[in-house]
Amino acid sequence: SGKEAGTQHVHGPWCSVPMHGLIHVVLRELVLSKYGAESWQQILGKLSVTEDAAIVDVSVQYEDSLTVSAFAATAEVAGLKLDEVLRIFGAFFAEWAHCGSQNRLVLSMGDTLVAFIRNINGLHFQQYRHSRNSTFPNFLLDDNDGVHLSYASARGTKFAPLVEGIIPSIGKIIYNQEVTMTRQKEARSGYCLTWHLSIMPRPGTAMAYEPSFDVGLATRLSGMWHQALMPSTFPAMFPKSFGDEGDARAMTELAEKFSRTQGEDYRVSFLMCAVPAGHVASPWHDPSRLVSIRDFWASKSGNPKDFNLSVPAPFATRFVSHSWDEPVDWVERMGAKCSYAEFKATELAYLAQDLMLARRGSSVGDWRTEVTYWIDKACVPQGHPISAEYISRIDEFIKRCRGMVVLFSWQYFERLWCVVEWAVFLVWHAPTDIHICAGTLLRESTQKAYIDAIENFSVANSKCSFESDREVLHHTICHHYDSTLAFENFAKVTAISLLFLTVVRAAPFSAKAMSTHSEAAQPWIDLAGRLGFHDLCDALATADVVQWHSTASALAGEDMQQSATGGKAASTGAASIGASSSEWQRIFSGLIDAWFEEKIIPILKDWKEDSVLPLYLGLAARRLNSYNRLFSAVPLPKFGPRTLPPVKPSQCNGAVGLVPCPTTVSKRLRTSSADSRRCRVSL
């Protein structure tokens, strides 16, 4: 096989790190476009491979030894040094990424080359979420005294020349700049290599970029990669949009059936629906699909076609909470080429895959149909009188979602509707059931905006499109919590905890770069201290990412070495192997989860008990037990017409109808309870 043929050429502890098959595919296209088919056959011969299919399967993780051998053979055939071939390949790969399926992701990294380089680690994190077995280097940009770029990798400096090809090429084809990279004699502490970057504008006012290969070919290659990484097929499940007459007739039928439905339990069940993830989410690597779904997120105004994306369902996997409008300073902080709509579509796609991985363990399955979301635009018939019935039952829909995903921009807490969704969800669910999606947005340029938004959050300053909604929404919060202040503090504690967890999970995959992660995490610890949340501050300070990284590397290395040697003891280099494996990531994530369970969750539980009214704490506990039975008993929703009968209470093991309407709670109970509660904020 190609793997066996490659291992005889290169040796060393780093050679067991797997390399994604896409690298081999692009290398073949580089050789074919620059040196011809005969040269490619010579390279295969030097690798003792008869058919290139043995080494160009994009669904395979190849050993680094085979990859380096392929590059070495290319250098020999081309009459070049290995480093020169790696630089040429890096430049070619940058062109491929720009013209192929990764174009939208690359462009979203910033409007300047410096911004792009500063966000490379974030780009790699997005790539990792798509290809879980791949290993990526870590970068640190320092532009205080000139522009210096430091590089750390589990592979050492073997592939550093790739960077020397990629960065100048990105500068040329995207930012119209000439880049010269000069290696420094001494690398920054904790890094393998440091370059000084000289960045100059290219002559002329406009860039006339011509790719050095067939752009159509790059698109096809991108499709191959996307197909390999997403083995599940995407069914043609989009329902046909109604015509004008059909739409009116369908909505009239819906309203008539609802009017005949007796009892609040049945009414909520009749209105409850969910939209399959595939209708509203797309990974970066499916650009045509992403563009079409981007239109859904570009406008808050819904229509019958949007409503028809959803299907009747007893529950949804996640309730989606977000602000439809992008932050006013979005372009300033994220760049003009970064799309707020695409951020939402891609984050929901990767979350759906994460949920499927958690459920199945090793496969994302058909996340497009098996994961469902409750989204107002798709689950409320906007523009029809019956929409008022849906809006008045938002809290009931929140109860019937297994969790909530927050597309968390730095203006999220400025929107009163978002605040109310957060408040209601925390009453009926555990704080750990909130999934914050902010990885793409959490950058150096936005971190302060996030911190300021949480530190200055108040219900009184939150905005709503219609001032007439303010009293109702404010009443909803006061109805469930001891006071507005109690909710505000609880919201801040949960937001800090979950955003800190997001930062930890996105930690660089090299122990040499952990110091930069600590710098990213410390502001959240400081924020908890400034707000007087000293218990949370102390708990966050116990997070030891460096130790978790080392432990995961050692344990994963032992497992892989013992597996490879039939149970014998691990040899040197195990950490390098472990750091590159999906097993390492599983162990690393497990250590984070164990820490969060031990240190943070008890604090969040205490805050909830001190913030939510006792009546609702009891009802929430009963709801949790009943809905757990419901979620385990009711199968995932199937596609069908919006004429399914409502779920009966008997089908839900008593789950439906447990919670009385908030207006039935007496004001006397709320007042007496509020007087007896204590404030946890240190003043």
C-alpha cells in the first residue's frame, strides 16, 4: 500500500503524525500542472506505488513519513531541494485554497494580511472542527517592533518551508502585497521558528491575479474533499414553496385546525415544530450550499417558504438564540469580507456535527436531518395573524428544546429579546445545556468588546425593536427571578463560565504555545474578580491547560504506541504522536469536562438556586425528569406535511402541561421569596 511504501523512506519520532490526504491530492495537481504526467509517474515509482489512488485518497490520514517521501521524490524529479519544493507547494496550496471551497473561510480572516496572520490559529480551529484527525501548527504574531511571526508544531520545523510559501502567496493573491520572510537566528521562547516579515504593497493600484492552474479543477478537488469529509449524503429534502393561492389555503387550514384544538397542552404541541439542520447550516467547505443558506440568515423577515422549512415535532435538539442584526462595528472588528450570516450558518453546522459525535462517538452521521433547531424565522409563520399564538408561547418552545445554542456576538446582551430567551432558558434548563458559538468571533479585535458587553450588561439598557415589548419582557424576567439584579448577575456568571470554556476548548494543540492561551484566558478570570464573583474567579484560576495538554499527550501516546507494538511500553516520541491524534483530543476534552464538572458546575448550581424563584426551581426539576423520559421515548422527527396530529400528554409520560402559565403565580409568593433571598455579589 501507499502507507507501507512510504515508511521505508523517512524515520524519526515525528514521522508517525498523520497528514490529511488532501495534501497528496494537491501535490499531484501541482506536479501535473508544472512538470507533467510523466514526472508524476516517476514520483510514484520512487515511492514504490503503482497506482496513485493508493496515496491520493482524501478520506485517508497518511503517515507524515509517506508525505515527506512524496515531497522528497518530487524534489528529486524536479531537480530541486526539498525546502524549495515545500515552498512551491505552499504557494500552490494558497492559490488552491483561494480559488476552491475554502475561499469564504480564508476571506473571513481579515481585511489585511496582518489581520489574516493574526487569525490563522482561528482558521486552523475551524479546519480542525471539519477534519478531527488533522494536526495544525500554532502561530503567534508580534507587531510591536516590526512584524515577527513565530511558529510551533508537533512536527518541528520539517514543514516550516510550507509557511514560507503560503504567507507570501496569500499576501499576493488576496491583499496585493509583497511579503519577504527572513528566519531569525533565535526563535521566540516556546516556538520552533521565528520570521521577520517585510510587507510592502505591490506596484500598481489594482491586482491582476491569474491562477497558475485550472480553477475548475480546484473546485472539483474541493468537492472531493467535502464529499470525503462528509460521507453522509444530503437528501433532496427541501419542500416545495407554496404559490400565492397554496400559501393562503395552507395557512387558513393551519389556523382553522388550531382554533379547533382544545386545551393549552394540545395547542402548544400543535404549534411546536423544528427545522432540520441541513436547511439552515452549512460548513465552510461547501461554498455553493453556504451561499444559498446565507440568504436565509441575511434578513430577519420570514415568508411562507421559510416557514415550510420546519416540520411538526414534539421537541427540537436546540433552541437557537441570536441577534438578527450584525453589530454596528462588525466591519471594523471583523473585516468587510467576513459575513455575519455565514458565521451563523457555519457555526450551526459544526455544532450539529459536535452533537452527533457526542451521540455516536466516531461519526457525524447525517447531521443535516438528525439534528433539529428551533429558529423563529422558520418556526413562526411571520406575517400571518396566527404568528401571535406562536410568539406568546416562546417559553413553552424553549422548554421543549433539549438545549439552547447561542450565536454569541458581542452585542447579544444588548438585545432584550435575547436576554429574555437566556433568562427563560436558565430557569428550565441547566446552564451547561447552553452551547455558546463564538469561536469564529473571539479574536484579539473583539475580546474587549465581549468583556465590556458582559461587564456593563443590564436589563434596563437592553434594546428592543418595539418599546411596547419592553414591559412584557421585563415582566417575564421578574416573574421567574428574585429580582432583575439577581438575574443580571446569574447571566453574567454563566456567560463568563461558558465563554471561558470556549476559550479553553480552542486552546492551541501544541504545548509550546500554551503561554498565549493563558494570555487569552486571563481576562475572563480578571472580569469575574472585578464583578465580585470571587468564587468563580478562584475556580477559573484552577484551569491548568498546560498540564491537561501534557497529560493528554502522554496518555494518547501510550495508547497509540502500545497499540502499534502489541502492548509493549511506549517509546520516546509518544507525546508527539499523542498530540496529533484524535485520541489526544478526546482525552484533552475529557480533562476539560472533568474540571468544569468539579469546579464550575457547583458554582452555577448555587447561583441558580439563589436567583430563580423557589416555585420555578421545583417545577424545573419536575420538568427535567419528565422531559428526560420524553426525549428518550420519542423518536427524532421525520419529514412530513404540517398536518401531523399534536402530541398527546399520554405520549409524553406526563411531561406536557407540567408548568402552569406564569400569570398564575401569585405576586405575594414572589415578594416574600425575594425578601428571603441573599445576594451573592461581594460589594
